[in-house]
Amino acid sequence: MSRKIPEEEYRKTLSGRFRQWLDGTKDPFLGEVEMKKQEPFREPEQVVRRRKQDRKLLTERVYDLEHNMEVRIFQRFYKIFSVLFCIFLVVMLLTAVSDLPSFGQADNPPNNEVAARYIEKGLQETGAVNIVTGMILDYRAFDTLGESHVLFIATCTVLILLRVDKKGDKEEGEANDRIHEPKNDVILQAVAKILVPPVFLFGIYIILAGHLGPGGGFSGGAVIGAGLILYLNAFGFARTERIFTAKTYRRMSFCALACYSAAKSYSFYTGANHIESVIPLGTPGAILSSGLILVLNICVGVVVAGTMYTFYVMFRKGGY
């Protein structure tokens, strides 16, 4: 068995000194290294005069636009080149327009077989009564997936540029949050209590009925986002963050985008390989119809609503 030594002796050993250095209780270089008090740096007077002279020469010879020949030549060349470029652009545009087909011809590109396919077989192939929704979330669903990701990336960019992370700045932002808006406004809060629930219900209705009539995830999400902004203006962040925070937005956006990607990956795989999809289209006109379009509308609505609210919050205060 090892012999227990006193604390004072242990501190003098190699392991004891290493332990003190590791804990930060003692600096091994303190008192062992020669230290001198540094004097403030002062440039020689000759160097200062030379720098001032160089700056004066730079201002007189380089930034003197009236007497600088190189700058004057560049400005003339820039003006001439701008005029030539505008003329070239106008000629190219007029040439392109002159080659366009006449308006109203049956063989024009807008009147090709794609539009006819959407109109004639859209209901049969997608199950959506709303042809626009069937086109966006079925025929061109991959494009809509990219648009949803663009919204999410735009939100991430705004978070990076406008997010306030310092504690002092957050407290100052909280104190000055509603300096330009009504604070505890009875009329605004009473109107918000009446309008916010119908606004949310209307937004949900637009999303759920997007495949049956005008509406869908984009418009319904915008309505829900407007309801969140109205609630925030009336009652402030303290009450709004009970139902919607930055963590809530991240989780909802991730789940919505992941669900959208998984759903359309399945559709793309089955369609590309001519495999019969197990998801039925349902009865046209019923709420549970049109295959995965209802699910995709919900995903798009979640992303749009969260993005609208997050943009407003970031530009207003820089954080939730």
C-alpha cells in the first residue's frame, strides 16, 4: 500500500504541480520568468511626417478626379461602352421578339400538349378538383419542393444576418421591443381575441381544401402567418412564445420538409419505374382524396407560416 503524504509535500511533487497547473490554481511560470513593463509604442516624428506627406500626395494625384488623366479616360470609356452595350442589348431583344410566333396560333408553345394534358386528364391522374393544385403538387411537385427549400434557406440566411446572440443586446431589445407599437392596447387586444381564432381556422381550411378549390399550402400558410403576427403585435413575445418559439419553427420546418421529400420520393420512384402506387386517389370532391396532395399542402403551409412569422420577428427584434 502507498504511504499517504501530507498536502504540503504533495504539492511540491511533480504530480502535485501538474495537478495545480491543470486545475488553474497555480501558474508554473509566475515568478519564474523575467517580466518587464511595456512602454506605449510611439512612432518617430519623421515617420509620422512622411506618412502625412504620402497621404497628401495620394489625395492630390490619385483621388483628384478633375486633373487625373487616367480617371478621365476611364470615365469617357465607361460612358461610351455603356451606350454601346445598351444599343447591343436593345437590338438583341428586338431580334428575339421579332422571331416569336404570332399571337393566337394553334401551334404556339403555350398551346402544346402539356397544357392539354393538365386540363383533360388532370382530374383522372391526380384526383384533385383544383387543376392548379394538381399541377403544382403532382405534375410539378419537384419544383414546389425546391421552392419550399428556398423559403427555408432564406429564413436561415435571415437568422444568420439578423440574429441577436449577446445577452446585453437581447435585454435591450426586450426593453425597446414595442416602443413603436401599441403597448397593452385594449382595442387591439380585444380585436385580436376576436379575429385570431377565425384567421387560424380560415388558414387551416384553405390548406385542407386546396385540392378542392382555390387555395393550398402557400395561401393558407400566409393566412396563418398573418394570424401569428397579429397575435404577436397585440400580446407581445411573452405570450406568443408559449405556442411558437424558434425551436418550434425548426422542428416544424424539418418535419414538413422531410415529410414532403419522403412523400414525393415515393411518387417519383413509382412513376419512374411504372409501379402502381398503393396510395388511392379517392373520390374527387371528398376531403380525403387526391392521394398525397393533401399531405403536401399541409407541409407547404407549415413551412410558409413559420417563414413569414420568423421573417417578421427577425426584422423586428433579431430573435424570438
